[in-house]
Amino acid sequence: MEKRVIGVTELALRDAHQSLMATRMALEDMQGACADIDAAGFWSVECWGGATFDACIRFLNEDPWERLRTFRKLMPQSRLQMLLRGQNLLGYRHYADDVVDAFVEKSAENGMDVYRVFDALNDVRNVQRSIAAVKRAGKHAQGTLCYTVSPLHTVQGYVQLARDLVDLGCDSLCLKDMAALLRPQPAYDIVKAIKTELGQQTRVHVHCHSTTGVTLVSLMKAIEAGADVVDTAISSLSLGPGHNPTESLVEMLEGTPYTTALDKERLSRVKDHFAAVRPRYTAFMSAITGVETEIFDSQIPGGMISNMESQLRQQGAGDRLKEVLAEVPRVREDAGYPPLVTPSSQIVGTQAVFNVLMGKYRVLTGEFADLALGYYGRNTGPVKQEVVLAAQAQARKDPITLRPADLIPNEFARLRDEAAALEGFGGSEEDVLTYAMFPGVAPGFFKTRPEGPKNVGKDPTQAEAERKAGAPGADALR
Amino acid sequence: MEKRVIGVTELALRDAHQSLMATRMALEDMQGACADIDAAGFWSVECWGGATFDACIRFLNEDPWERLRTFRKLMPQSRLQMLLRGQNLLGYRHYADDVVDAFVEKSAENGMDVYRVFDALNDVRNVQRSIAAVKRAGKHAQGTLCYTVSPLHTVQGYVQLARDLVDLGCDSLCLKDMAALLRPQPAYDIVKAIKTELGQQTRVHVHCHSTTGVTLVSLMKAIEAGADVVDTAISSLSLGPGHNPTESLVEMLEGTPYTTALDKERLSRVKDHFAAVRPRYTAFMSAITGVETEIFDSQIPGGMISNMESQLRQQGAGDRLKEVLAEVPRVREDAGYPPLVTPSSQIVGTQAVFNVLMGKYRVLTGEFADLALGYYGRNTGPVKQEVVLAAQAQARKDPITLRPADLIPNEFARLRDEAAALEGFGGSEEDVLTYAMFPGVAPGFFKTRPEGPKNVGKDPTQAEAERKAGAPGADALR
Ligand SMILES: [Co+2]
Ligand SMILES: [Co+2]
């Protein structure tokens, strides 16, 4: 029997260390694995975007563009893949279209092949421009369905979203489950429905985290339903809030009508490489190492809970977490059921804290008002009328229904001028884009860039000695 | 749609801590969870047998019979389940039939309900007597198929074994995967074939470890094929060399045609209980916390590799592990492909070491000679003629084909006399059985028993302080 070959996207170089060790891994700790990754037979190698750009300039004194060029050189046979937050690109606001165009063009020039483009609200208008730019650059545009659970999120809703993304010219779709909420049955149902209604030729990729312990089963079911590519991370950089292990996927398919084309010898070497690297980043490791299934009931991602806890403590109200946890689903419902992912998770969480401490919608955060009024994009369901009125009153602006970026005039020229005034600015468009993404961090980075990368990983023996000596800060991020 | 209810056996009180923390958990650290476990709706609660009996008297100064009675009292609504090594009972040799009868009778009297009976070689003659005794006591007899992979182990072979066990009167069957080798497809195929050929009413339980990361998928497939009950461990005592998390199983089935009858509130409390207990046993925790898939190729369980490594080091040949690892599959083949589980894994491993250090079959261990000559039972395939001849010559005995225990005359009376001579012997049949199981350990235990249980768990702060101070032995078992 001819087996169907399932493509695999390896996440070790981006999402895996972002999820497990706060995106702190230095390029020099990845380079040694690149030859094996390149030859292992992956459909693509995710290695850029997400929080890596920010971490590079904020913590590692690494030029992210140089990192991309290095990957390009070290993995000549591989499709390089990145995660792009639609009109936000890699920053934390909406950018004008000319910045979006420039970013996609420059990243393509520097070696990027596959762009996974998503919007936290699943508003296709927020990904439209970047997808068009990717197509213009002749690269692979992947449209994303952010998976979440709510009374308004249905299989048919995802199919409609998939259709809209295909209509934009996407080369493939990604069902993205950042919170490990995707159970096996909906994984099957959504992939099956997309394949049935949009055609078997519609490429579907599935991205799951492993936090809840069920999602390798979900990948199996997605494959049975026709998924073309699934995302995994090499075992030594897997599990916990990260992803399912690549080697387990390979073994899982043995004997089934499916197979991966992966070279197990190469995988074994990649595993060994990162098994040796991982202990260097213990200080940044997530405290979650096992499985957490609470999110299925609370709908609140673990990271969001710790954020709210620290906000409450700062207000001397550390004992009111339970009230806040009960308030979150109500706020989410009032806001039209946004998926809880960056930035909506923070926005909803902070508003829940405000509601508990100061009275229901007595004070709105600016971000929550923007969310309610449509400035982040179209919400899944209607926003509660009372919330819209409070937002209008407090933010002194009206609700919008147009694409938020339509309000932003072109800004690349201005950003270039601002960047050009900075000490250490190199003159390239890449540097302008670095400044555009992180205007608060880039100036410092441009200054210190000549000193070269700073590896924040630590020899485990040294780290242990510091820990024993009670060195302050060593455990700060645990 | 009427959903099919999948039974669940909770492993927290036996196999989970045996696999994760060398069976060291004290009864007092389990008692607090018993009410919630009892009310959570499990099909059964595994809580005795395996290595717990040995650990109780060797390390914890706990009377294992008292532990059983306590569980019986604390979990009045639950089926209590144990793991029994057939004619070996809980010890490390074959016992005479009268000891087998007495052991089953006394454990039933003390509260045991479900007996999972297995033989490392899958020789049904080695489980026949204990299964008959369980039936006679009016309890649930579960026959076991030890899963392994070899050219001789086929789906039809497992079906035949299942048939033989059903013919012995077993109330249910267990497909037992101690090495996490059971991939999803064979899990489906074996369960399906048993149900098809022996009838849908044949109860099939599936027991998997999680070491390789694929076996929750295998449980899903087994359920699709008709499995009635699956084994899991509460999340805070799960994963690594242990088992799949109970809560993940519950969530996995949401939306499918299957469901568990478990109470999530109760599970959450059990989880919290063991999350608090677990750090007390850090010193005994397995070093494996992630996923290890190497066993699919090497066929050698991790514990066996570390055994062989230490044997080699003792011989000053620590550099020859690679040769030994290559020798293991050859020795296993020559011995008729035994599953590699206690005690066959140790027997094959040590012989591989001998072969490498002293020349192929130049010197046989007594155990390997016994294995080759049939003294452990019938091997799956024929033993190589050269090996049989070497075993005969060195052990000066002939191969046997009868049931090994047929060579052992009744011995309970003699064991009672021996036990009666010991200081601290309490006069009960239970004490005779304790002595029978571990004649080297029981005398010391009887003496110290009046001092009461010794909890070897440690307050994490204290353990950390000792570790910082470099207390010897603190990390000995890591
Ligand atoms: Co992700
Ligand atoms: Co087990």
C-alpha cells in the first residue's frame, strides 16, 4: 500500500525555545544542529518571527536579520518559515501598509520562504495586506485559523474563515492551537470539513502545543482527516508548554497508512545537540513541565493567570484571584468572545482585574476600549452594548467597522528619518524595520550591536554554583 | 447519541510511584487522596503488588498487608487491583502451588478484588494456578498479554494467547505494554482481533507506559477498536517512564463517541494532593522526564541499559557499552525472543555483557542457562541449539518442557516453620507469606516492625538544604 507522506515543520529553532525558555536561545547554540535539521527531510523549518525578533535585540544583542541570513546559509535545502502577526508584523501595534510591504519584501530577500500569517481576532482584513505582499514576493503564504472554544466558534465558522483565506490567495492554511485546547474530535472535524468543502487539494497544516497532554492524539486525528503537514519539536526541546516530540510523531505513524519522510539518524543527532544545550537555559525555563488540563474549563491560559496574579499583588489584592478568574469568561463574552492569545489575552485579563477591583466596567483600560470599539479588528460576536457605551464615553472615540489599518497613513519614510537619527543606525531598510518594530528597544540595540551577540545561556555547573550561593535573579524567571 | 463509557484504572497508588520514584511513596502520603480516588468513578484502583510489597518491607518499615487493609478501609466503593507475577507471586522465584493458593486467598481476604496476573514469557502455564486461585476466591482474574516486538510476535499470536487465557477462566484480558513500545496501529489491530475472534464480550484492558510519548494515541486507537478499560495516572504523578495523565484521557474523549465516567472535581483534588507530595521524593525520581524513543530501534529498555553500564564499569570495561548494545538483540534472538521485562531483561542483558567480555557463550550465567533450558517456562521461539548445549554443559541439567512449578513440591508448611523461628514473627499466614516472598528481607523487617513506618520522603526545603551542603547519597538514586 502506498503510504501518504505527512510533512513535518520542525519548531526547535523558534516556537520551541520561545515556549520553553522565554525565547532566550542564542544563535550560536542552534548553529550546530542546522546541518542535520537541513538534511532530515522536514517540510519546513520554523526559525524566525514570533518573539524571536524582540528577544534578539532586547536580550541577546543579536541582529535578527543576521540570524535569518545565517539560517539561510546553514540550511540551503530547507524551506525557512516564520510566524507573522498580520498587520502587527512582529510588533505590538498595527502598522501602515507600506511598512507591511517593506517588511515582507526584506524578509523574503534575506531568505524567508513560508509566512504563517495570523490575526488574534481571526479578522481576515488584518492579514490581507501581508498575504498579498508574500504572494508578490513569490513566497508561500499560509493563512491561519486561530483555534479557540466558545459558543460562537463552530466548525462551519472555521470553514468560512478558511474559505476567506483561500480567497485571499493563501497557498495553505494553518489550524493554530496556541493553548493546547484542540481536542482530537474537533481537530478531525475541522480538517475534514475544510477538505470536504474547499477541496482535497487545500493544504492544511496543524500547529498544536502540548500543555494539556492530548494534542498528539489531535495530530493523529487531523492526519486521518487529511492534514498535510503537522508541527512538532525535537524531543529534547518538547513537551510542557511546548510541542509534541518530532520522534514520537514518527513512531506514532509506523504501521499506519501514513508516514513521515524523516531521517531518524539525523533526528537523533538533533536531539542530542539540544539535550546538551537545554540545561544552559534552566534559569529561563517554564515551571510547567508536566500536563495542565485546567484550561479546558477555565479557558484561561497559564501565562495569563500569572500576569493577573502579579497585577493583583501590585494592588495589594493578591487574595482576589478567584474572583478575577470567574470574571474573565464574563469579560470575554461581553467582548464578543475573542480567542485568548496575544494581545487579547492580556487585554481581557487586565480588564477583569479592573472590574473586580473598581467595579464592573467603571474604569476601562485604553486597550479594552479599543478592542470593544473595533480598533483591533472585527470581533467574533457582538460586543455588549453597555461595554460599547462605556468605551465610547471613556475613550472619547466612536466605534469603527473599517479595517483598523485604513486609519494609518503610510509611515515608512517617517520611520526611516527617525531611525537615521539614531546612533549606530546602519542605513539599511532592515534597520529601519527593526526600529519600526521596537522603537523603544532598537536605539539601545543599535548602540551596543558592535559588541556582538551576548549568550545568556549558562554553563549548568556555573548556574548551579550561583544558585547555591543564592545569587539574586538567577531564578527570577522560573 | 449514547456514548460508550470507557473504564479507567488509576495507577497513582502503585505503578505510577513505582515507575517515577522507585516505589518509595509512604502510605501516609497516599491516604489523603483516597476519599477522592474512591469517589471519582474509576473502574479500579491499582494499589498493591508489583514492587510495592518489596519496597514496604525493605525501605519503609511498612507492613504491606496493613497497607492493603488500610486501602480497603479508605476506598470502600472501589475495586482494588494488584499486579501479580504469576507463579512468582511478588517474589523472584517460582513458588510451589500451595504458596500461590495461600497468597491469593489471604490477599483476597484482606481486600483485593482484581488480580492482573502476568508471566514474563507469556507462558500460560505460569499463570494457570494463580488464576484458578483467584476464581476460587470469587475475585476478578485478569490474564495478561505482555506486549513486545519481534519477528515471532504477531497479532495472531496475541489472539491465541488471549484465547488460552480466556480458556483458563479469566474475567478480562490486559494488553500490557511496560516498555511503551505499543504503537497506535498494533494497539488497534490486537484489540480489534481479540474482539472479533473471541467475541465483543471479551473484556480488554490496556496498560501503557508513556516513555516514548506515543501511547496516549495508542489508548485512543485501542478504545476505537473496542477496549473496555485503560490505565492512566493522575497528572501530577504521570509521564516520563510513568503513564499517560488521567485528566488528559478524560479531555481526549470529549466530543468522541466515548466518555469516561470520571468526576473532574475529584480528579483535580487528587492532582493537587500528589502535586504537593511529589517534591518530597525528588531524591528517588527517575532522571528521564521527557520522551525517549530510542527503544523502538534498540528494543532495550532504559533501565536495562543503565544496569549493563554499571556491570561494565565494575569490570573496568565501561567503554564497551556499544558492543553490548549490539549483542543484546542477538542474545535475545538466540533465546527465542523473550519479551524484555523483569526478569528476562536482566538475564539477557547480563549474558550480553558476559558474551562481550568473555567470548560468545563461553560463560553462561545460571539464570541464562535456566532460561535456555526452559526453567522459566516456554520461550516464544526455539532456543538456538548451540546455546542449549552450552547451557546443559555448564548447568549440568537437562532442558525441561513441563511447567517449571511442577518440579517444586509443596512448601508452605516448611516456610511456616522457618518464619515461626524468626524474632518478631506475628503468627499469621500473612507473615508466613511475607517471609516466603522475601526470605532475606523479612527477618529484619519483623524485628523493626514495632517501630512503625519510616517515611523516606523529605520536606523539599530540607532536601534542598542537604543537597546544597553536599550531603552524600542525597542524589544517589537520581
Ligand atoms: Co505556537
Ligand atoms: Co506498568
